[in-house]
Amino acid sequence: MASIFLSIFICIFSIAPFINALYIPGVAPNDYKDNEPIDVKVVKLDSVKTQLPYDYYWLPFCRPQVDGKDAIIPAAENLGEVLSGDKIENSLYTVYMKKEVFCQVVCKKIYTDDELAQFSTKIEEEYRVNWILDNIPAATKYFTQALPSDESKESFVPHYEKGFALGFVGHIDMQGSQPGVKYINNHLRLVILYHEEQTYKGARVVGFEVEAYSIKHEWNPDKSVPPDTCMKSDSAQEIKPQRVSDIEESDHNIVFTYDVVWKRSDIKWAMRWDVYLKMTDSKIHWFSIINSIMIVLFLSGMVAVIMLRILHRDLARYNNEQMSEEEQKEETGWKLIHGDVFRPPAHGGWFAVLVGTGAQIFAMTLITLVFAALGFLSPANRGGLMTALLLLFVFMGMLAGYYSTRTYKMFGLLEWKKNTLATALLFPGLVFGVFFILNFFVWGEHSSGAVPFSTLVALLVLWLGISVPLVYLGSYIAFRKPNIEHPVKINNLCRLLPPDSQQSWYTSPHLSILLGGILPFAAVFIEIFFIMSSVWLNQFYYVFGFLFIVFIILIITCAEITIVLCYFQLCNEDYHWWWRSYLTPGSSALYLFLYSILYFFTKLQIVKFTSGLLFFGYMFLVCCAFFVLTGTIGYFACFAFVTKIYASIKID
């Protein structure tokens, strides 16, 4: 068995270098001719402190107008974008290919105290502005020093962060600012990178960087002439920042301006997302995989010892026809419980529902990771990942019905229609119910993250109109199939379990279940950290090649730890393995939830009650999904193991 796992790892690592090479962008490239207009789209405002996105025009920015009326045009959005709180709209910012602009005036607005207070509140909550240009997001570029002792230019490493800051709070170390006063970034320098080749009909945009500044402009009535402030030097003593709190009478007037700078780049269009995808260090991901491999090799060694030595010895002894009658009477171990090992568990209906739901989530996860690793769910395809997860979950409902009914019939239960209904409604109903309640709180905050009523209706249609019928279809197919036959017959009378005094401490049900969840969680927790950072710290996550490998490792770890502990349990003459095989790897969800609590208090700066409720509500749903996923993997592995060993012995 160890050689099989080694072969799997060799195959995975042999294709790993090509995973990035198979990156398929989500949209076709656009070739722009000189002076051709390129629209700058606004997306949303977001903050890691509140986790509540807002529409860009929720704040009183300059708005596009035609004949004195708003002319805001929303872009078509898919289901994933709506659920993510994205709202793409047009703006007053327009750039022209290779045409540089200096201090272009967007508008001058006279604000009321309430409007300035809106800016002040969002600046204090550290909101960032998200734009897109040619379908790539705006990013802020900053440098960190790799070696503190090295002051050379080469020692500074560039990093990128999504969006740009709405403003900042003044502090002592910043010249020209007053501590505690909020300042808005009203002047933006758009640095756009482009790439040209002879095969292009024009030039392609390969980078979009934004440098945000706060400048208290001196208004020039002639809009064709840049404000006098832009003509001054960059000295902080001569340029004062534009504040929005502790307002003076003249500060109610804010002038918004921007520059456009074009830079030729060697970055090819297909690689333009690399600066966003490399926000995390790939070395840490390799460390995660190596850590997981060590765990798998350790478990593989234990399984190999059980299979090749202990189990082989047991089979040889049990199948020895020359064994004396006295030796047979003293026989102990897992063979003695052959007449009870396949006895249906208590609450078999609920067990079947969980198995079916786990099969549904497993298929959804596996198919999504395969397509994502091949590049079909690139970040250029906005909302594609969320949409794929949702639709695959709906269509995999047929697997839920199939495996739930197969398990239900195997237990000899008869009310398969009720079981099918429970499979179709239990987990999706839990997810929709929690999501609906959380959405009420988001609505109360007037956030763009609140899902509109029409989208909620669409989700209900997907669930009740597509998923539920597919669950019944899968259940009907399973019902038509013959029952699963066990290799040994079930006795009429139950065998008494050994007293607790004769059981080893490590075979205690509660202890073995808790210990069994540690290794699956340990195999994936580093990758979980990056996933949580991408979700809750607004970072990009696109190392799906690594994630696919870690998912394979998780499957192997759950299977092996369940088989090892199940064997110990059977050797102790305890035949109640059904629920134990599910709960042993499933307990890793408990460690995941405990880790999410630790992550909340150590990595996040959430201050609002609604934001904290969103975090723990969604993490609760993630842990529930992780529980049924790992539990189902463990059950199927243990069922195959138990069936195999009892089919290999001779029963009198």
C-alpha cells in the first residue's frame, strides 16, 4: 500500500510544474490602438476591519451625469459576483491608450458636514477602494526591505495589495498632518503598464497600479488648467493634505484630480495576473505539502504494518483448518464479532443522510479543484469560482440521493422516500437558513454584500427546483439496484460488548474520535490559513495546484487514520464502528472551528458585532461542510477495509 501512495505522490508532483503552465485566462485579450479610450470601472469599497462591502457610490464621490441626472450604468453580473458583494459601474475616470495626463480635474464638490462625516467614518474603518481597468483590479505597490542591513536599491522587494486606501488618519510621524484628523486621498496617479508585440494589432494592458495622495487643491476656475497646487514641488511642507474631519469653513470644497502615466512592460498578457497571484509565498505552500506528506507517510507505514504483518498473521491463523478445538475456543480478536460487525447502527437514517451529503460535497470539491487547477476558474473570470461551487453542489444532488438511499437500503430500512426528503433538505436548508439570517444583519448595515430578494428567489429555485428533483432521481436509481450484500451473515442475537475494564485506554470512543481528527487537520491547516486570509483579509488565492495536492493528501490521511483506529476497535471486539468511522475524521471540523476562533482574535481586527457574527456564522457552515466531507471519506475507507478483511476469512 505504501508503494501505491508513493506512486500517487510521484504522479502528482510530476504534473505539478505544468499546473501553472495550463493557466487559461477567463477572458480574451483586448488590443488597444493609440488614443483609444479605456473605461475605468468602479467595483466596491471593502475593509478587513468590518468585512462589509459597500457600493462605490454609497459615498458621495463624483458621479457620472447627463443633463443633470445620474448616468450610472451597472455592468452585467453573474451569481458569484452578486454573492461576493461586487457591483461594477462606470466612472468619470477615462484613460486613453499611451496618452499621459497631468492633474486632470474630475470634479469639484461642496460637501455638507454629514457627507464629510461619512468619509471620515469609512477612513477610520480603513476602507479601500477597488477599481478595474481592462478587467484587472487596481493595486497598490509598495516595497519591503529583504535585508535590513542592506540599503541598496536591489534589497527592496515589491509587493502588491488590492485596491488603494480611501484615506488615512494623521499621526505624529507624518509631516503636514495632525494626529487623529482624517484625510481623504483625492488625487490619484494611475500607472498603467502595457505590452506590445508585432503580432498585436495594438497594445495590451498588463498592469494597473494606483498611487493615492491627499492634496488640498487650490481651485482654479479654468478646468483646462491644472490646479495651482499640482504645479508646486512634492515637498510636504508646501502641499497640505485634504482633511475631512475637524473641518474649517473652506475645507468643505474638495477637488478630485488624477494623473495617468503609461509604462512599457515586458510582462506578457497571459502573465499579467502573476503580481496578484504571488502575493503569498509559494515556499510556504511547499512547506505545507511537505508537512502533509510526512503525516501521510507515517500513517502509510502504520497501515502497511497492520496490513502486511498483523492482519496477514490474523488471516493465516483464522483460516488454519488444523487449529485445535481448544485453540478455537480461546480465539479472540476481530473474527469473533463477524456475526455483528455489519449489524446496522443506531439512527441509521441520519447516518445515510450524512453519507449522501458528504458524497455530494466531495464530488463538488473534487471537480471544482480539477477545473481550478487547470486554470478555468481564473480570477479574470469574476465570480466564476463562487458560481461553479454553487452550481456543482446543485447538480451533485443526484449523488447525494444515490449514496444516501444505497446506505439506507443496506441497513434494511424501508422509508426511503422520507430519507430522500431529509437528504434534499437537511444540509442545504441549514446553509440557506443561516445565510438568510446573516443576510438580514447585512441588510441592516446597508452593505452591498446584502443579497437582493431576487437573488434569494433564484437560490431557492436552484435548490427546490433543480437540486431536490435530482436528489430524488439519484435515490430512485439507487432504489432500483439490489441491496449491498455483506461477506458474512448477521446473527439474530447481539453479542455483548467487552466490559470497560477490559478495554485499552486508547480505544475509548470519545478519546479515539478526538485523536483521530488531529492528523487530518494537521495535514491541511497551513493551506487553511491562506484560504482564510484570502477570504477575510481580501487577498487573492489562486494556488489551486497546491490546494489540489493538499486535498488528495487529506483524502489519504482521513482514510488511513480511520482504518488504523477501526482495526484497533475491532480487535477489541467492539463492532460499533459505523458512527466511529464517520466521527473519527469528522472531528477535524472541531479543530477547524477552534482554529477559526484563534484566527479571529490574532489575525483580524473586526470591531463590529455584525462583522463578528458574519465571521463565525460562515465559519460554522464551513466547518459543517468539512465535517460531512471528512466523515464520508473515513466511512467509505473503513467500509471497504471491513468488507475486505471479513471476506478473506473462513466462517464455519
